[in-house]
Amino acid sequence: TLLVLLLILAGAALFAKEVKIDLTNAVIVRQNKVYDPLAKDLQKHLELIGGGKVAIVPASKVPAGKYVFYVGIAPKGAKKSFKGEEGIYLVTDKAACG
């Protein structure tokens, strides 16, 4: 949802290193089909912001050099269960996951 995107961007703002994302060179990877509605909502908003097509692709088919938005995939080392609206996001210069 838009809230997820805003949380990702807010998380990026908290770190000293600035992360610039080229939305015309981005793809979305979702954990499984349960996350389709979230992935499609994120896709819609990224396309509105970035002005281009953002594909939803399987993790095994991510083209080299693409910025990846992972939906439903927590960063390595993150706890596996969350309560209610709790979550964790990690934004780097290569990908955003959470």
C-alpha cells in the first residue's frame, strides 16, 4: 500500500547514507501469491510516482542491475513473526525489503 512505500522512504531518511531509487529500473518480488494484492498496490503507486512500468517478477527471474522491492520478505536476521501492524524494513542502494 501507499503506507508501505512511505514507511520504506521514511526508513531511508533515517540513515546517514542517501538512497536514490531509479523507479524506471525497478522490479517487485513478492514472497508468494498471498502478497499479490500488496505487490499490485505497490506497483500501481510506483508507476504513478516513477512514470514507467514496474514489473512483478519471481525471485529467480530478477534481471541484473534492477532495484528490487521485496514484498513479504523480511531482511536477513529479522525476526519471523510480528504483531498486528508491526513490521521491519531495510532499504539499501540495491533493494528494499520488508
